Amino acid sequence: MLSTGGTAFDGPLYHYSEAPGAVHSVVLRITQGFSPIGEWGPQLLACDVTAVVDWHNLDSGRTGSVSRFIPATQRSAPAILVADTGPGRVQLTVRTDRPNIPATAEVFVP
């Protein structure tokens, strides 16, 4: 189970950010599993997995994919993925390298 949040921006991002200097991109923060009693409780539905984000810029036609391995033990900080999509309407699909049900969203990148 993956939980994903993100920010679309025009940039360039400050050098202390997740993606220094990035422009017209999407930064995704991905965590896995969940804890029914809060962050200090046991984490359920977590396993070693590679998160994959496929993207398609609907205005320019550009496509791409970014991925990152997320160990089941990674709880303190989310995995960060940066999709250099360019400006426009962008369709994002989040999936894993294991059997999964992908999730799709459309965002606007300024």
C-alpha cells in the first residue's frame, strides 16, 4: 500500500529543497503501509517495493517514468521522486514493480 502526495511547481527550486534547481516539474512524496493507531504503532501492509511513476504531458506529448526502491523499514521519511514533466496538463500513474492496482491523477504544472 502506497500513500502519495505531491507538488507541481514552475521553479527553480531553492538549493535546500528535494530537487534543487528543478523547473516545471512534480515532486512526489511516497510512503508505504499504514498504522491504524498512528505513526508510532505497527506498520501494516508494507514490503520491499519499487515505486514507479509514469507520466504523460497531455499538452506537449512528452512522456517519462521515474522509480525508486522503498524498503519496508523506511518509516521516518518519505521517498522522493521528481518527474521533469515540463509545463502543462500532466497525467501521473503511480504503480509498483509487484502486482498492484495503479492509481492515476491529472495535475497542472505551471
